Amino acid sequence: MLTKEELDQINRFSKAELTADQVYTFSVRLCDNEVDRDFERFGTEDLDRLGELFLGKSGIFDHQWSAKGQTARIYRTDVVREPGTVTAAGDEYRWLKGWAYLMRTEKNQELITEIEGGIKKEVSVGCSMGRSVCSVCGAENGACGHVKGQMYGEKLCFMELKDPKDAYEWSFVAVPAQPMAGVVKGWAPKGGSLRHVLAWADRDGAWQKELDRLHAGAVDDDIYELVQYVRTNGVSDVTEKPAASRALGIKPYSTRTEDAFLENLNHALDNAFLDGSRCTVRKEVPIAQVFENNPSYTDLFYTGRFDFVVYQREGRRLMPILAIELDGREHRDDPAVQRRDRKKEQICREHRFELIRVENSYARRYNYIKSILINYFRKVS
């Protein structure tokens, strides 16, 4: 239900005074500060200015600048911070949220249905930026010789787009440059405790029923326990997790082990890649940076990461060819971790992408790692 404040914001852009039953509203993730598929990103400090520029801008289709395609309009924006998420550039993840409205007409009914059904979802923005800055050396507007997408030591080369000059439009597209950009689900009004927010969001009980269905038969379900804990204001019990639990996002193997594996992996690649091609390895790569789409609509596509991804240089671009997971004991013993593993394997199967699992006890065994790589390259050659 639209509030009076929201309706007033919408009516700033309308000629006639609109009523709540005349408009349909939805929110979109316009852009963020993550490195995208083109190895570019918006500067974190520039998202606020982009929000100002996108107020009142039209929503169209596929960046086709035609009045026939004008369908929706942004009436409010805000920068959302996610302190627990870190970008590939190493800073806090933030994204620009836009609230849009369109008229409830017979012509727009099909679009409304497609938005509600998750068909029309991905969006892309058209804007003008004042300059681009190389992440490796800080040179501006392509003045250096560094190539986007390539690694220089431990640094990934990407261009940071800064100083927004203008925002033109935002479009529904099939494949956005930024994997996370798209329609987002609504949220509760500002204010109130987390318990009140949950109560507001689930005022018809549908969420709790779905949680109960997904939880049925599960022995270890920390998300379900957390929801119940908040709902009951701390009355229900939460199972204690060990410090090395993957469910808490803490790796059970040491950085020293990980570094040893990476050193052996790079050395083995130099010897296993028999055709002379060059490979590079990146650590902790978001799944959404490796693949363009999410056929099964699994949440892990947007939140999960591969431990290591091997990239092959093709001209001036880096193409992902292989993912490697370094597994500890929790992958055998922890049901929550095993469920995540199955989801990750499903995503790789859907994209016909090789995923190799290596026990962390083998992290320092160079010959073992080399044999795995040689077998892989022989299989795909």
C-alpha cells in the first residue's frame, strides 16, 4: 500500500494528481560498486550523486531511446550499504536502489504481470561519467597500458568510473553488465525493531509457512533458528556453532594452507598447460562474476564464491575455465555445508563448467595438484 509520502513523490512527476489505485510501484537495483562483467565499476562515493541524477528518469527497454518505449519512471532513490559484503576491489559493497512507478493501464498489465512473475527483472543503466581510473596504477581515461580483466601480480585491472555527469535512462535488459542489477522485492517501512519488520513482512503468514516447508526434516538449519529467535524475541534456542563453521562464513583452513595451495597451483599450471597458453588464478571469486545467468534462480548464485577460479587469457580478455574448491572436514561432516556444495555443483552443471574439489590435506602436494590439472586439460583438449 502506497503511503501519502510516496504518492506525493510520484505526483512531483505527473501532470494530473494521481491516486494510489492508478499506479503500480516496484523497486530496482540500478547499479552498484562491484566490478562488473566488463571489468568496470562505479566509484563508491559516486553512487549518491548517481541517485540524484536518476530521479525522474524513464525506464525503457534495451536502451532503445524511443518515446514508444517509455514505461516507468524513478520517483525515489537511496544507496543501500551491506557492511558484511566486500567487493572485488576490497571495500564495502553498496548499491543504488530506485523506486519506480508505472500507470495501471490495459497496455501495461502484461508488463506488471511479467515483473511480478520475475520475467522482467534484470536492468541496466545509461549514464555519462567524467573519467575512468585504472585500478592498478591510477592513470585516467586509458592513459596506461594495463588491460582490463588481467592480473598484475595480486591486482586485478579494472576501470573505476567516477564523477557522474548525467543519467539518461534505465532499461530492462536480458543480460546486464552488472550481474546483481534488477528488480528487487519490497521491504518494510523505515523504523521499528527487526522483530517488527519480520512481523510486517509476514503479516499474512506466507513466509513462515514456506520456511516451515523448507525446514521440514532438516537437522541443522541456522537460518530457520535465527528467524524463530527474532520472532520470539529471544525465547527460542539457537544451536551453538563451532568457530570453524562454514555456516558462519569462517574458513576452517588457515591462510597459510590456502597460500601454499595457490603457490602449488600456479606452479602446476605453468607445467600442465602444455600448449603454451597463459593462465592466471583468482581467489574468492563471486559466482555471479563467473556466469551471466542463474537458470535455477538459486540464492547462492548471488551470495556464493569459488575458492579459486582459473582464467585463460584469450587475446586481451580473461576467460574463466575452471573452479577449484579447497575442502576441509566440514564438507564431509556439516549438512549445511554439504547443501551449499550441492547448490554450487548444480550451478556449475547448468553452465557446463568444471568444478574440482581438493582435500585441504593435499594443499601442499604439488604432484597431486599437477596430475589433476593435466587430466583436466587432456579431457577438454
